[in-house]
Amino acid sequence: MTSLPLFQLHTGEAHRLAFDRWLADQQAAGSLRQNASIAVYRDMWGSFVAWCLGQVPIVDLDTLATSDLEAFQAARYGMKAADQSLSPRHALRLMRLIDRVIRHHAADIGVAPNTAVFDWLRAHPEIRYAESAVADPLPEFLSVGEARRLITFLSEARPRPGLSASRRHAHRAFSWQQLRNRTALALQLGAGLAPGDVRALDVHAPISTGGRIRDRPWKVAVPGNGNLPARETPIAPWAGELLEHWLQVRTEAHIPGDRLFPSTSTGKPWSKEAHYKAAKAVLEEAGLEAGEGGSFKLRHTFALRQLRRGTSVDEVARWLGVDPEAMAKYSRVLIGPADVV
């Protein structure tokens, strides 16, 4: 057994070593093999370590207390950056990771395990049971008919050369804001992006190189955040057509800034509230229910469609930017007679 005084270091090296040794043992045992999963765990741990090192005094892993976890959780819920607060399920996964790492370290140096995470979860049943069947309902998604209707509705905002003369130029009646709103929704249904992903995209996110049609985006580069790594996600062809048209209109409108979907013609970032209202309005205009969290069902529809097509769970998880463990909810849908696009 090692007797290195890991937790007497205050540069973050102790925290890093604890994680690296846990990870090495997981890989050696064959319990953690996917690079995408490793990247997710590393980013999750990194967000926790960043918080620990930012406290005065620094929070050491061997003396971690429930009060520290309470403060960490409160800080994450209070973040104003888009979609970086912890959902109950993500909080549970992060707490499990913290518990596994500190218990592994305790066993490594032969000391009693720190039970702070266990004690904290016992005091927070809304987190502890976040993955139960009751707390984790089946994801809502569009039927085949609803998805087709929405795709047709969204596509009205782009040029349609094959239509009749009276309809082929109908897209000219759309303002740039209306086109932005429809293209943003197209990336949720056609690429599985979350609302926060859409707002985080910059003008260089669309990738056309290597695609079948010149200058037409066929995937997008989604930036990482404190919880998830950066990733590339494929785009459905119809959504790529909308995105191609949006890029042209955005350029012609001389909108400054690096946001792919700005809020104003001056390039101001799109706020979470304004984006939510815009998405809700488009869904309602398309004749679809737009209740609480309505646009997330587009992301769920994308995921289910890919799984139905035979794409592996790990690959879809990578496209969505989630831990493969979070895909279980889709498996519960697919074992039934669900009708997905």
C-alpha cells in the first residue's frame, strides 16, 4: 500500500492523483472502457475539483464534509451559465463518482472511508432516488406523424426549388428571427441538441467539409462545458439545408459576433428565457403541444430514432453529449411498441 501524503498537497495534484488511480483500476478491471465515458467522468471530476480548489480553505478529499457537499450543490444550482446547473440525475451521478473516488483512495492508503457522500445522499432523497422509475419518467417524444409535420413546417423557411412558382419563394416572407427560431429547433430534432447546446454554438460550429453536398453542413461541433466534453454531432439532411440557408441569411444581414444564433442584429447572446419562448411559439404554430420543457422532446425523438436505426448506445450517447448510463430511459421505451420517427 502507498503511504504518500496525497491530501497534504494543495495544488490540485492530490485530487488528480486520486481520480487517476481510481480510473486506472476501473480500466484494468474492464469496468470502464469507452473513451467517451472516460471523458465524461474526467470532466465531471474536474468541475468538482475546480470548486474544491476555489474554497478558502481548500477542500481536501479526506476531510470532505456534508456541509462542503451542500455548498457545492448550492453553487451549481446557482450558476447562471446556460444549463450548467445540476439536474437531480446528474447530481446523483456526480455524487456517486465522488464517493467512488474517495473510497478507492481510502482503501488505497488503508484508512477508513469518508462517508460524507453517503450521509449527504441520505439527507437528500430527491437526489438519492433520482433514477428510480417514479422520479425518472419515460422521455416524451414525437410520433412519426408529428415529426413529419414539424419537419415540413420548419422547412417552409428555406428555399424550395422543386415547388410550384407560387410556393418556391415563400421563404422570402420570413424575417431573420423567424428563420433563426426554426433552424434552432431543426437542430434539436435533426441533431439531438439540447437548448443549451443550441445557444452555445458559434459561427464555426457547422461543418461542411467532407459532406456529400458542397457548402451544406452535415454535422456541428458542440463546445464542452463544466459537465460534458466537446463533441461533434451529425445533422439530418433536411436540417442541414435549413442551417445552410440560415448561414447565408445571417451573413447577408451583417450580424456581428460569434454566436451562431444571436438574440439581436447586434450579435447579443440569446438568453435562456427568450430562446424558450421562441421555441414554444414555433411548436404551437406548428400545431404541437409545447408544455413545460416542450422542445426537449425533439432531442428525445432524435435519440430514439437513431437507436431504432441500430446505432449503438455509446455512439448516440456521444452525439447527445451524455453519459451512456443516461441512455437507460430510452431503452425502456424501445422495449415496448413505441412508434418513433
